[in-house]
Amino acid sequence: MSIRRLPNALINRIAAGEVVERPASALKELVENAIDAGADRIAIALTDGGLGAIEVIDNGCGMAADEIALALERHATSKLPDDAIELVTTMGFRGEALPSIASVARLSIASRTATGDGWRRVVDHGDVVEDGPASLPPGTRIRVDSLFARVPARRKFLRSARSEYAACSDVVKRLAMARPDIAFSLESDGRRVFSVQVGEARLTRIASLTARGLADNAVLLDFEREGVRLSGVAGLPTYNRGVADHQFLFVNARPVRDRLLNGAVRAAYAEMLARDRHPVVALFLDVVPQDVDVNVHPAKTEVRFRDAAMVRGMIVSGLRRALDEGGFRAVQRPAEGALSRWQSEPVAPRPSDPDMFSMPAPSIATTPQQEPAWLAAAGVAERSQPFMAAAPMGRAEPAAQPVPMAERYPLGIARGQIAKTYIVAEAEDGLVIVDQHAAHERLVLERMRKAADGGRVAAQALLIPEVVEMDETACDRIEERASELAEFGLEVERFGPHAVLVRATPAMLGGGDVHALVQDIADELAAFDAALSLKERLDLVASTMACHGSVRAGRVLSVAEMNALLREMEITPHSGQCNHGRPTWVKLAHGDIERLFGRK
């Protein structure tokens, strides 16, 4: 077959296949053009999720009649004043979007400059069908109808109107987050979806476009290193999602989806989230144009950095530093159904049988000194307790010293323990409930990380080394990481083909199940060893060790131990969530308690 030149119509359709994959792709190009035109107000309207029509109206600089005609030609653009493509600062500059869209849809452009007359041109699948004057305010109005209507091979692969609308909405939200200096509004089938105004604070705009709760459960970032600035919003680890659809990344105000950046976010939250949960972040990188290539993808959704390792390290360290500054904060909103399950119990009718007031007490050894004063004053015998059929789940003890004022401590003062698992504390502004195992697990991890940063975690030699039997591949993994494990105080060596010998364990863990610890570490390495960096593997080992060395649920703590745990949480970074991303403490504000009792 001989070589031939392709006709322009076919060239435009091929280009459309690269740039215009779906309605969201066309919408992205049109909104970016409006941004580059200097608009500070952009209105978007969709019909049938963009399958029927897409309309974008802006108040930018506008175009004259000859410029409209030129904009519909391939590789014509106003965004490259010279040939320095590596220094481009606009959103798009390939000059293919408008002619590509016009080749697979009916495209109508009406525009007017501040000093000129309005003009309108309509192109239907590559053919000019209308060209003449138009009446409109300064700016540009572009409408795309019946995308891929004459390209059934492409049309049949589009999704439902609802799915296409979701993709379009995501595009507009990302662009609106990147430019708080521009007002955006989005309508779908005549219904106003959202509207954001000019000059909003970054956190306010991001929260309004994602979830209102983010404003109260996030920390702000603002770091700079080697000419690269990192800013944005990072949700607390306990404020997470089941999917990664709330991770918004921007490079020079350009929304991107980049594996490097996504991996850096995952690494920063590695030991603070369960592996099936994802953080909520909006990160903005400002890089000099020479250090980033934004033209590696036709739709400009990917970038390539000159120093990728530095950028990744900056994101990881910046996120962790911001989360460290968050201290012991956690998401303090009860689960939606939690408070509704607190119900006022009906008062039992007064029994007619007098024996009901003298039910046998549970078999608990109680000394006269332990007997509460109010119980003795009531004249109730030690062997009988009214209205009790079983031992209560809560436990408190008399105060040996004056109780400190709760106002002095953010997490309050311990008042008791429930089910040998939860610490109940009274704070100035409400009731705090702490999961003792989850909280201590985080504290142990932070101690181990601090000790490892200082050189080496202290080890406690075992009087009799423990032999842990495992399959050969698990033993191989442990043996390969023996030197790394030793940094955390776990000294192991190979003991035959199917066993390892444990000679020492981290001193701060105390006594524990050595067999379970080594087996868990082997399992973790098997699942994630190949995918994680050395630092991430070390954090993984520390997290597993911390879980085994923490105070378990079911252990009775004294009031002094409870208060010591609370005080350490208040000064320990990330103590608001355990190593698996669950909250370590929750608070019922005074208003919540009053609502439970009908006072509000």
C-alpha cells in the first residue's frame, strides 16, 4: 500500500481521539481556554451529563471574527508567544482542542472583545454552517451539541448520562480548586449543582467542593525547598475515604493525575491509615517551568519532573510535618447512627415483690475500705445490691489525691474504665472516651520511631532464645531483613530451613508473644515487601511491633495509669489515630449529652 496524505477531516477525527475521549475531556479543554482568556467568572451548563450539550460562558478577553476562524484551525494558539514551549504557563497550548471537538460534534462559538462587535460561528462535524454577527456581552460563549453523534463507534463506548455527569463534575471541581480567584458555577439539566465565589480562602473553597466536614478535620501546608513550594490541605488520618477519589493534586495550578505524587501521598500516610482507606488531600506544587514537563500527555493530565526524587521526598516530609503539628487531633464527629442508638430507657415499674430489692450480689471480693461511702450510708448490705443481676461493666476507684482540674488538659481527667477497654475522661467541654489499646499502640510506635531516628531501639535479650517455626519462604524474608529488624531491637537469626531463632526483642515492648510477632512481620513482608521502599518497610515493622507491645483491651488500668496515658497522648504526634487509621478517642460535647437527655 502506497503512502498518502490524510484529509484534514480525518486528521481532526484522529486528534479528537487523543484529546476528546468523553464529554468531560471536551469540557476540560473549554474551561481551560476560559481560564487562559483571563475570565474571573465561568458558568458551565450540562444536558444529559454532557452527552446532549455542554455550554461554557466566560467574561474573558473575547475574540474578534478573524480570531474565531483561526481558533478553529489545527495548531493555532494564542498561548505560545514564542517558541519556548518549555516555559509555557498557560493551561493548554497544543491548538488541537477546538478543531478536534468541532470534527466530532456541533460546535457553536460566540465571542466579543471589550471594544469590538460580537461574532458567531457554527461548525457541524467539520463543516461551517453559520458565520455572522452576534449580540452578547464581552466574553465567550461556547456550546457543544451531540458529541460523537455521527461517530457511532465512539458513541457506543460512552457511559450513562449519570456517569458522564460525574466525570464532568469532577473536572470542574478540580479546576475550581486550582483557581480560587475565579468564580465557577455548574448547572446540570437546569439544576444548580454548585456555585463558588471569587476570593474564597483555599480551605473554604476545597471544603465546599468536597465535604463540609473537611474544614474542621484538616491541617494546612505551606513549605518550600529548592525553589519548589508545597501548599494545600491535608485531611486528618481519621478523616479518610474508602476510595482515592478525594485526592486532588495540582502542579502550577494545573490538575494532574500522577503516579509519583499519588505514591508520595500514600507513603506519607503509610503508618496512619488502614491499607483499604485513603486520605483526603488537595496539594498544590509550584515549580519553575524549566523543572517540569507538562507536555507529556495530549490532555495535559500527566507531568514529568526533572528531580522526581526531591519532589516525592518533599511531599512525604511536608505532609508528615503538617500532620505532626496536628498533634493528637482526630475526627471528632460521632458516627451518624451512633447518637441515634442512645435511647432513653423506660423506668421499670415498681415491683410488688419486696424480694426484688435484695438480689444476690455478684461474687466480687470487696473489702470494707473499698466499699463506697454512699453505699454504706444507704444501709445496703455488702452482699446485696439493688436492681443488679450481674457485675457492672464500668470500673472506677476512690481518688487517693485531690482530683486535678479538667480545664488544664485537652483530653481531660480519667474518671473510670468501661469493659476493661475504654477510658472515660471528663474534659472542660465534654466527655472523652479513649480506646486504650489503639491509643497505646500509637504511643509505642512513635516511641520506636523516635528511638530508631536516634540510632537504635534498645533490645532486651531473652534468657532462653525463642525458636519460631515457619515455612521456608517466610524464614527467608525474615533472614533477609535481619539487619533492619535489629535496628528496632528484634534480633533474629536463621535456625535451620524452617525456623528462626529470636535472641532479643525491643525492650519497650516488654513481655509478649514472640511467635505471633515474628509471624506477623513475615506476613507483612510477604504482602508488601516488593512494593515498599526501605523506609516504608521499617515503618511497617515498627507498626507491627507496636501493635504487639501495646496495652491490650481487657487489661485493668489504675486511674494513675489512665491519666498518664492521656497526658502522653496530648504531647505525641498522630495520637488521634491508631496505626490502622482508626480514631483513638472520641468526644461527646456537652451539647450532645444534653440532647441525649432532652435538655436541648
